[in-house]
Amino acid sequence: MKPKVLIVEDELITAMEFKEALIEADFDVPMVADRISAAKWAFGSFVYDLVLLDITLKHDQLNGLDFAEFVRKTSNVPIMFITGDTNELMLKKMNTIGNCNYMMKAVRT
């Protein structure tokens, strides 16, 4: 069984690049969400082995840190934040979530 990855990314081109690279690397990507409401639905629909999570979602009042806190209420799945903004306050908040790390955009697949 292939490991499942949930991608939460509002930039369609970036999301599709991640999805294609993961599928090529033999991962299963059953859902790509562009907002937190869709991510919550997707997270409840499958058991994931990894969440790739953008912090700032332009179509949403909530952000990736909010979703990570939602995930931590029921799961310790690894979370990889993908962001262009890593101010000190954001890094401190990421560290309180646990079992997560981050990559700076632009990420090359």
C-alpha cells in the first residue's frame, strides 16, 4: 500500500507539481485542498502518512497553522509546512505543534 499524502496549497500550479512529483515517487495523493474547509474534509476522509501544508492560503481566513492544530487534536501525522514566510513568531508556533518541519518556497520537486 502506498503512503498517502494530503496537499494543502492554494497555488494550483505548485499543488500540481507536488502531486505529480509525489505520484512519480510512488506516493498516493487522494486529495489536494486549496482551503482549510476542504483540508478538514479530506483529512476526515482518509488516513494520511504526511501532510504538505502551505501556511498562508489567500482564499481563507484560517491558515495552515490553524489546520495543523486541528490535525493535532486527533493525529500525530508528520506535517511539512511549505512557506515563503518564516518569521520568528511563526517558527515558534510551528515548534509548539510537534512532529513538523518546514521547507521554504520555491520548492523544487
